[in-house]
Amino acid sequence: MLMHFPPQLPDRMERFYVQYIEDWALCNGLCMRDIDNSHAVHAPVTMFPTPFSKSGFEEALRIQCAFNELYFHAATHEEWLLGHLEEAAKHDDFTAKLIQIHKAAKAGQTQRLTGGLWRSDYIVNGSRTSLEGRQVKQVEFNTVSVSFGALASKVADMHEFLSHASRSWTGHGEVPRNTALKDLARGLANMHAGYKVAEIQHRQATHQTSTSAIEDEDDASIMDDPVVLFIVQPDETNVMDQRLIEFELVKEHDIVSYRISLAEVPDFVVRTNDNRLLHNPSGREIAVVYYRAGYAPSDYPTDVEWNAREMLESSHAVNCPSTLTQLAGAKKIQQVLTDRSVLTKIAPSLSSDTVDRLMKTFVKIYPMDDSPEGEQGRYYALREPDHFVLKPQREGGGNNIYGEDIPEFLQSIPTESWAAYILMELIEPPKITNRILRAGKLQSGRVVNELGVFGTVMWDRDHNELLMNEQAGWLLRTKLQDSHEGGVAAGFGCLDSIQLM
Ligand code: ADP
Ligand code: MG
Ligand code: MG
């Protein structure tokens, strides 16, 4: 079946397709801001939805709630988590600083709810041509600033439109709908609702211990339309992906959001005496702080940004995510959790059947420390690096070292700092060709696809209870095979949707 993919369009049809894609994208917000920020351009997209293993796709969706549960456990085992990051933090200032902020914020934290919009990323394993029955293997689990949920929903819609628009191509397999935009917005809305409930309870409790009884009127005025605060990068180009969620929040949930950068927090956020956050100048209470920035060292050029992060977290607002939750998404923690005995100890609520299924998605990941496993990792990294990728504790793409570059890289840094990395087996994707439209130009070639499955979570720290745990749609990113990293925003990859094989 794959032999007929991608479909060949008659020469004179291609121009209609390109115009359809460009204009559909601009009409529907499938866009990014241009580098100079003055106008929008269509997001890079594939011309056709890429064939993807049906069983792999379905399993990735099905297992998301189990991954949510696992990382909830990881993010709430503070001592365990920080213990595993200790060695990395010694050699990695960014990890060390996040730990420091977590500890400082914890002292003043008055909110028991934590939120998460997460994404588990996979590549289909095995380079044979047939896709049927293929398994997905996990690339990484992201617990902060996950992006492209909104645009991924739009691409699926666009591909569906194209399949209607053209009789020359009707598609091969079933093209699943993608509800990520709606699901992610609903996740934030649930955190917003959670805040209201937690705040009312909190205030009743504090009023009960004081002399005056709580007055309904007082309560109502405090709860006057709280907002969501989006923390964004000052030079963000992936604005529409964020704005679409913001617009969905208004349309479906009647919730308003404001966007500011970490550096702008002192200007636009006021902390009340009782540690609530108010948006200034609107005066509206901030229920949820949603981070679409703060995952990379470059997001914190000065202490202003670090202080802002600490202030936002040591407040009543529901942080999505908390710093500790962000740390749970470290590559080091992913490596530690590939050990079944560790996984079952940390997440005792998962059935052994579920643990089996989680384990099936893992490839081998080695530490690079001086443990016996680490010795093995170091051996492969130096002597047989071809089938491995070396990863630091970083997010956002462009940080990894591949195959034969690994030994030279390791020799260029102090041996003591190797423990701040992990060594992961390379997943070998199937060979597929597709066509990509980027900035109005068509490119063709072998592509690699990475599936992301979104999850929305919220938990109550005081009761150690998961209050929300949902699978929240998906994303397919596609890159030409000759670029190692799949960042769409970084310019290597593009957005895609799926036809199931
Ligand atoms: P980041 O947090 O920076 O996104 P990732 O772990 O996702 O880091 O790595 C970035 C990219 O590197 C992935 O999108 C994927 O293209 C590639 N990659 C990472 N790990 C593997 C792997 N084990 N096998 C194949 N490709 C990988
Ligand atoms: Mg990541
Ligand atoms: Mg990634």
C-alpha cells in the first residue's frame, strides 16, 4: 500500500494544492508569526497525512493515562526525584537552579493543586516498509511548555479538507480526528475550576479560625472572574498555537487569559497580603499560571525571571506545571523509570499489566554515572556509539549528540560531568516519503515521524490524589530524514496528521 504514497498529482494540479494549503492555513490560524513578528506565515506542513501504524497509534493513545499516572507519582516523590537529579545538578547549572527555585517556592506555597499539560513522544520502531502491527517506542516525556496541540488539530482538519477538495486524492487509510485543542483548553478550564473550589475551602478554613464569620458577599467578590496567565517567551513566533487555546478558553469556558513574559511579571502581577496573585491593571485574580516559557536557560537571562518564577509558584495560583513537575520530565528521570523495579515502587497504583505495556514502549537508556549500568553506558558511548543518542538535561530540541559524534564530544568535557547526560538507544523509524510545504516551497524526501500524545492532569498535593487524568489528543511531527532534530519551531520539522495503516 505504501508504494502508492505519497500520491502523484498531475503537474497542473499541484499549484491548486499549494494554494489550498497556504490559504486554508492563513484562514484558520494554522500559522506562525514571521521572525520579524510583523506578519503571519503558514506553518510548515505535509501535503498529505503520513501513513502510521494503526496499532501503534491506538496503543499510544490508550496508554497516555498510565503515563500521566506514572509521572504524577514521579512528581510527588520529592525526595526520590531530587535524589536522582543530584548528580546532574552538580554539573548542570540550569537543573541546579530549578531545584533551588523549587525549594524556595515550596516554603511559601499556599496552593495544594498542581496542573499539567503533558506530552509523551514516540517513534514507530523498525525500518521495514510495512507498517502493520508496528510498535511505538517512547522518545521522551514532556512535562512543561508542550506545544503544537492547537496547530496539530488544525492540520488534521486541513488534511480532511484537502481530501474533500480533491477527487484525485481521496486518501488511503482512515484519517483520525484530533481533539487536542479542545482537550488542552478543557484541561486548563478544569484547573481554573479547581482553583475556585480550593480557594473557597481555603478561605472558609482561614475564616473559621478567625473571629469573623465568612460573608458570602466577600467570597463572591474575591472570586470575580479569575483569569489564566500565559507565561510566554518575549520573541515567540509560535503565537497562534497559544492564542487558539486562549480563544477556545473564552469560547467554550468563558475564561479570559493574559499573556506576559517572565520579565514582565513585576509590571503586571501583584501579590496580595494573603499571597493571591492579581493581574495588574485589570485587578483580576490569577487562577492558573500556564507556562509556555521557562523550560530553557535562555528564558532566564537575569535574576528578574528567576524571581518571577519563584513568586508565581509561591502563591495561591495553580501552577501548570510546578518547578518540581518540570524536573520530573528530566531525561535523567526518564532513564531511571525504565527500570521496572523502580517504576513499580514509585507508582504502586499501576497494575502489573499496565506496567508491562509501559515497559514495552521503552528502549534501553543508560546512565552515564559510575554505577555498574553507567559503566556500560560509558562503554557504548565511547566504543560503540553508532546506535545511540546522548542527551543532556535540556528541552526544546537541538541539544542532543548523535552516534559517531558522541566520543569526541565526551572527550571535550570533564569526565565528572558525564553523569549529567543519559545515553539512549536510537529508534529506527520506517522508511516513508512525503512532501512538505514550508514558506510556500515544496520539498520532497524520506521523512521521519514523531507522534506526540497529550495528557491533562491535576492533583491535590495534600491528599496525594489525582483529580484529573485524561488523554488529550495528539500531534504528528515530520522531518526530512537528514535533519537530526524534529523541532518545528526550530525550522527542522513540520506538522502532519495521520492515516492509519
Ligand atoms: P527535546 O526535549 O529537546 O525535544 P528529545 O529527546 O525529544 O529532546 O530529542 C530531540 C529529537 O531527537 C527528537 O524529536 C527525535 O527526532 C530525536 N531523538 C531523540 N531520541 C531519539 C531516539 N532514541 N531515537 C531516534 N531519535 C531520537
Ligand atoms: Mg522535550
Ligand atoms: Mg522532544
